[in-house]
Amino acid sequence: MTENDTRTASARPGGRARRGAAALAAALLLPLTAVPASAAVRADTRTAEASDAPGTARHARGALLSTTPLFELTSGRLKEFLTADGVDASAVRHGITAHRIVYATVTPAGEPTTASALLVLPDGGGKHLATVSELHGTTAYRGYAPSTGDNVSILGASLYASGGRAAVAPDYLGLGTGPGTHPYVDTRSSVSASLDALRAARTAARGHGRRLTGEVYVTGFSQGGQVAMALGRELARGADRHLRLRALAPVAGPYDIEGVELPALFDGRIRGVSGVFYLTYFLVAQNRLHPLYEDPHEVFRAPYADRVEALFDNDHPDGEIVRQLPGTVEELLTDQWYERLQRPSGTLAKMIRLNDGVCEWAPRVPVRLHTSGGDRDVPVANTGSCVRDLARRGAYAKVVHHGDADHSGTYRRAIAHNARWFARLD
């Protein structure tokens, strides 16, 4: 949960970082058309599970369907953009070229679909490249996904690629160019879409004369921090024999929904406007997957009950959504659901627990968890909970505390730290 526009620019967690990302992409966006994958390279299907992508011939999961060149930057120009946005650009080594890739994947129900992702390649760094998987935070608008050019993850993906790696930033299902709606905080489908993005990127990179070695550094911000831990677990379990987890570095992730995030909505640790946005998105999206309610009036007060499902169709910008929601959770929820969310039971509790537990495993690679005391979107206690879950299973995680930085400030500091750390791990 966690990177949205709010009522004013100054109140937006990630607002400054998003403006920097938008400027970076908009200034260099190339008006080029999509290139069919077959024109560049034959899709690699050796390890993917077969399925039918909508509107296409039979495709394997992770099959590359098209690539679209987006923008290119010299190393000097990238440094200017990053520095202007408050990001330490000392790890920049190369210029970069960015592409949108569209690929075959599956829905939460296992049905064939397509998704998109941002692929950023360095201009240098050799022919053989390791990969950074950069997983983005909360957005309710498909136009704010990484491959559509207005997402804070562009900053991280560009910085990581400039160090001499490929960077892959999945849009997730229902965002970017993907059909349907986004199954927000459905960890399983976010992981499957992210895994298939790595497979498609492997094919796309060959079309540019590069070979991805299969070593994957996994990071992510906010919602993406949670997805990063879950994706790391799947890679460690051998989800694809061509992909090997190298390091984990999630940033400000909501690793403990039941124990930290939900209580923080009610005790003031998450500020009201952010909490209302995340919670509404969460309930509406999850109700499409699980029978939480039959009528939104059961959950939401008037006039919000009549508008929430339409607002969260992934075609409304985050700021527009927030302007049509109340400022507090008390104003949003009916009395029954205000109480129920503080003591989840039944389907609600099962759904929450289904998406919790991403730190309940033992990574055998270096792990760094980024957090800050000034974060009013994902409280620092989430990181403490993750550290304890890992420790109980014999795994050690170093916590990188970024002082009193706010949510987006934590991200800007973390990506610079990660870029330098990844370089030392080579």
C-alpha cells in the first residue's frame, strides 16, 4: 500500500519524486510505435507455462509480445534529473535507454492475460547483464505505471540501469497497458506478473544484443516492498531455473497488514488522507476477488458508497480520486465496518492473512530493509515485524534507517544506497 496523490501537492507521499519521474520521461519521450516481439527475437518459452494470451495465438507465460522504445538519456543528463529531484547520482556510470515491453501472463484466477513493464538498459556495462527488479508502489491510475512514464520507479530503474545492469519495473496487472482492473494487494498475482516480466525482459534484451545472466537483485517501494519480499521467496524456491536471487533490498514495505498497517489506520500513525485512499482501494479491489460485501453501502457511508467502485476502475488519476473521498476513516466507513476492520474475522481475516507473511522465510542472500521514522504511510513497525519474522527462521536482515524522512524521501535515499550496495556485491 503506498504511493498516491493526495489533496495538495505538498501532502502527496511521493509527489516530489513523481514530478521528477514525470519530468524525466516527458522531456525525452520518443513518439515511436510498438515493435512486434517477433521482429526482434523469438520468444524464449523453455521454462514458461503455456497459456493463451487474449487476442493472440498461443503464448507461454512470459512470452514477449511487443516492445516500444520510450526514451534515452546520456549519463550526464540522467545525473541532472536525479540531482534535481534530491537523489544522490554518484552511482551513475552509463547512459540508458528505456522501453515498454508487453508480455503474456495470467490473472489471479489463472486465466491468460497480458501485462506491461518498463525495461531500462545501460548504454555500457558489457554484453552480459545482471537484472534489478524494481517493484512500484501504490497507484490507482494505469497512466501512473512505470512503463507509461509517470511513476517514481522510473527514477530507481534508471539509476540502477545506469550502474551497468538491466532494470525491469513491472506495471502489475490492470495498470500500464494491461487490460481489466488492478487486483491491489493481491500478492500472488503481483508476483506472477513480476516473474513473467523478468522472463519477457530476458527475451527483449537479446533483441538489443544483450544477454541477461539470470542474477536478479530484487527491490521495491511501498506496495512494491511487500511484492519484493514475496518475489524473492519465489525465486529462492526455484520458480524459474534461469533466474537466481542475488540480493533483496525492499523499501518501506507494508509487510504486516494485520499486525501493523490496519491498526495504524486507526491510531494515527498513518495520516488520514493516505489511509482513506489505501483502505478504500484495498477493499474495492479485494471485493472483486473475494466476497467481502454485496453492496458498497454495507461498508462505505453516503455519498462515498455510490462512487468508490467507479473511482477505483484504474482510469481515474489518484488526485482526482482523493478529492472525492473524505479526510478520515471515520467519515468513510459505516459503524459496522469501522469496528470490523479493527477486529477482522471470517473472509476478511482470511484474505488479509493470505497476503501477509511475505517475510516468513529464510533468504540465503544479503537482505537490507529500508525504513524511516518520518514515514506516515508505512509505519516503521512494518520493518520491525519483517526483521523478527526473518530472524525466527534464521535469516539476518540489515535495517537501513533513513532518519525522519517521509515516505517518498525514504525512497529517494534508498535507491541511491541500493545502487552503491549492488555495485559492491558484484
